[in-house]
Amino acid sequence: MHTPTPFTISIPQSKLDAIATRVRNFEWIEVPEGDGWSYGCDQEYLKAFCAYWLDGYDWRHWEAQLNTLPQYIVPINDIDIHYIHVKGSNPDNPPLLITHGWPGSVFEFFQVIDRIANPQNHGGDEADGRDVIAPSIPGYAFSSTPKKPMGPRAVAALWNAFMRDALGYEHYIAQGGDWGGIISGWIAFDHSVDKKGGCLAVHLNFLGVRGHMEPKTEEDEAWMRHSAGMQLLETAYLQIQGTKPLSLTMGMSDSPVGQAAWILEKFYTWGDVQNGDIESAFSKDELLTNLMLYTATDKFNTATWMYRGVFEEGGVTLPPGETITIPTGIANFPGDTVYSWPPRSMVEAGYSNITQWTDHEKGGHFAALEQPDAFVADLMAFLKKAPTA
């Protein structure tokens, strides 16, 4: 029986005090001269960040802000799924299932959910609204943890059951970036309406699931070279989390500062950061609120498990000769140079029905958080063209 239970975020004060004590007592390390971000998290920035964490940041304010969005817990296949569920202005439109990734959280969507659900409250058309559902991936934030690592394809099956069996939606549209993009890609492949699933269309701001991308032009070759270079320079985190996640997280589990360093560096590297200033893309409050959904929930550890899960599933490549055939929207935000989009012809090796492709001027990996206006406009334009049944 899938019975949703209303949920309110309420981190115990004892937990907040324990985090503050560990941050205050952290012993800073020796670092080499030069650009601190090139070696990992910049320690000078991290010191200022932690000082604000202790004396300027107000978790209770952001806890209350998050609690303005209706939240629930529902059990699906022995996993308690935490989700935000905002009813929209036009229930005749198919709902939107929007999924975050690592090291993000549902907080990425805080600025955009009501604008999609109830556009009339933000200068838009009431007829364009719809229900919006934003779940926390298993092992993240307030969702419970699976007994062993789940890969994104398994989560895609879970999400389809969540939408149809628990929430009672026959059809829906999926959206995502990072793991959310991979999960949504597998939903679009395994659980489309063409295969008796519920997914009508998919909108992505990250390429995860893909076809066999064979380069045919110099532009293709250039992207392949760039991607290979980024894999060499910037994906050691992925190898650690995908092979020996516990070795990492045992060292991090009692260090909020360590968790902050690990996560902040990814926001710096993947965000559309200008002139070496992470706060050109994200405020300290945004970074801290997202971080607290790892640190205050003790989920830094289990949030890494999906990297092992995707390796065990066999990766993100579609079977030879097969494509995702439902309508697909692509939002290319250029600030993520590590996971940049390939040329369109290469993407079409896996997506044979791209109905919208937008090359944005700015914004990076965390598009909904970095550029909420552009993200909402792109998504709403796609939703207006998407099937309704």
C-alpha cells in the first residue's frame, strides 16, 4: 500500500550544534602556493565559507523556506521516498517529474517549482501550469537508503512506479540534470508510453544515457578529444565513488568541513563560475543549504553509492541500434566545460526525436539554480509542445 505521509523538515538542534562544533574545531592543513582551486577546494575560500557557516548562515530560515513547499514520504519497494509535490494551476496537463543529481539536491529546484506549477503567480499563463513532483533520490536527503547501491536505471523503474502506482498519474513528463538526466533518460527508454510506461516526453540539461557516438566530423573529433581530456583531469571523484565509496566516506563522515570541500569543488568546477569567483554563480546561502541536505542528514556517504550502482548496471549506453523515440528537449548550458554537450548529430545517435534544442548563453551544470529564468523559459517552451496523452 503506497500511502503518502506529509513531511516537514526539522533537523534536531543537537545535530546543528554537533556540526558547528566540528566546523569550529577543524584543523586547517598545509596547502601549496598558487591557485588553490587547481588542487581541490581553495582553503582560503573554505575558511571564509566556514566562518559564515558558523556566524552568518541561518539554517532555520532555509528550513522554513523549504517547508513552504508541500513535502511527503511514500514507501516504494521498501524505500521511503521523500518528495516535493506542488499542485499546479492546470491539472489537465501531464505532471512534471524533475530529478536532481550529485552533489545537488531538491534545493536546486526551489526557485523554479512554483513557476512551473503555477505560472500565473509569476506573470505567466494559468493554462500552462501543471503538478510538479521533485523526489530525493534514494540515499539522498530525507529519502531512505537502499540495502545496496542502486544504479540510475533501477531508480528509473522506481520513479515510474512512484508516479503511476503511488501518485496515480497515468502519464507524466520527465526532466533532469546530472543523475537526474541519466535517470530521466532511462525512464524515456524503458518506461515510455510506447513501452506501456507512463513517460510522454523528456527534457534534459545533461547528457547521460546515449547511443553509440561515433565521430564523423572535425567538430565531433574535437569534442571527443575535449571529453577525453576532461575524463583524465576531472573524474577521479567518479572513480573513487564508483569503486571504493566507503573508503572515501569513512574519512568524511565526521568532518563537515571535509564534506564541504568535496562538494564545493564540484560546484566551482562545474558551475558557470567567472574570474575564479564561485560566488559569481552561487551565493554562500545556496551552497550551504544544498550542503546541509548532505551534512545534516548524514547522507554524504549513501549519496555516493549510485556511482557504484551505475558501474554494476553496466553504464549508460543504449543497446546497439536503439534510440529514445519520445519527444526530447535539450537545454545546453555552456558553463559546464567538464560535461559539455556533444554536437547535435552525436546526441541524435541516442535520441531520434529531438523537438527542441537550445544553446544558452550562460549557466552551467546546476542550471535550475544558476539560471532559473532561462531554465524555466526553456522547460515551459518544451512543455507547451509536448504530448498530453
